[in-house]
Amino acid sequence: MIPLRDDNPTRRFPFVTVLLIVANLAIFLYEASLSDAALNAFIATWGLVPARLLAHPGDAGQLTTLLTSMFLHGGWLHVLGNMLYLWIFGNNIEDRLGHVGFTLFYLAAGVAAAFAQVAASGSVDIPTIGASGAIAGILGAYLVLYPGAAVVTLIPIFFFIEVARVPAFLVIGFWFLLQLGNGVASLGDISSGGVAWFAHIGGFALGLVVAALVALWERAQRPRYRSSWR
């Protein structure tokens, strides 16, 4: 299933979501302008390398890559797919958390995703890059806060393609099951690179927790009225 858009209106313009998309695309265009050697050096410098982080956990440069790696991508499909999900689901989470809250949440989800991948991969010396972990956090939050929202989705069925409105909990639930299944399957060969499945799982888990806390806090803020029968 490929989401195209949701039918979930927002009250304010998603400035942070748009800025994140612009920043990711701008950095990727810069990557595309580099030679192969320069690109490899750029990713090796600013990507998250689990082995280096574990070897030097207090090094400021290595800690910085927890953030910078979130803005690097490995190809057009990688960056455009991530930005599509960010645009569809990010605007509603930004609307719910506010611009500052959403910024902090996005970065926290990306960092949580990075730590989850490091924990799963151990001392692997392959750079981990991409915004997928942070966006997975957004999906986790969306699942909690807007489970019934309609998502216009492209559904391939053999040689045919259907476009249907599907509840968010089905679209995101299907996505998460894929991440979980692939993550478990990759455990025996995680050192060879490929998709950082556990980054997706870690970011998603943080999104679930934060959104659940937000929902509880909002419920506690609602006024409670006492009534009596006459």
C-alpha cells in the first residue's frame, strides 16, 4: 500500500514540515552534485557509523551524527519516499504538537531510531543514513492520535492498481508489520548493510509512547462538569 494523501484537515500551516522537506531535498541535491569519492567521504563524515559511536560514545563529533545522519539519503527513491510520508502524516502531528513541540519530537524520534539501530547492529562500520526513523516516529504518533483518519492509498492487486480510502490504522499497521518482519529476518545478516529496519522500529515505538502521553495529557486538561438531576 502506497499512501497518496490523507483526508485529515489541519488548523495551521505546517511550517516545520515544509522546512524539513526543503532541507532534506536541498542536502540530497548537494549529495547528487558530488563525485562518487566525495559523496562517500561526505556520508562517512556525517552519517551515523555504529562502530565509531560505540568506540567513542562521548565524542561530540560522533554524537552530532545522530542528527546529521537524519538529513542524508542514499538515492532518489529513498528521499522522495521519505518526503512523501513526511508530507502526508507530518502536518497533522505538527498541528497537534505545535511547531516547537513537533520539531523536538521529530529530532527525538530520529535519535531514538539511531540508538535502536546501533543497539541492533552493534559495532558495524557501515554508515546509517536517512529520515526514515524520525518519520517512523510520526507514523507511530499518527496511529495513536488519528487511527480512523482516511488515507487515500494506492493498492497494487496483481496487474491492477486500485485507489481507495483506507483507515490510517490499517495503512500504518501494515507498514509496521513489514518493518517488524523484515527486522527480525535481518538479524542474522545485519552487518551487511541495507535497510535500517530497527531504526524504523525504534522511531515508531517512541512515536507511540509520546502520542499516548499527549493524548492522556489532553484528556486530563478537559474540563469536567458535575451535573445533578432535577
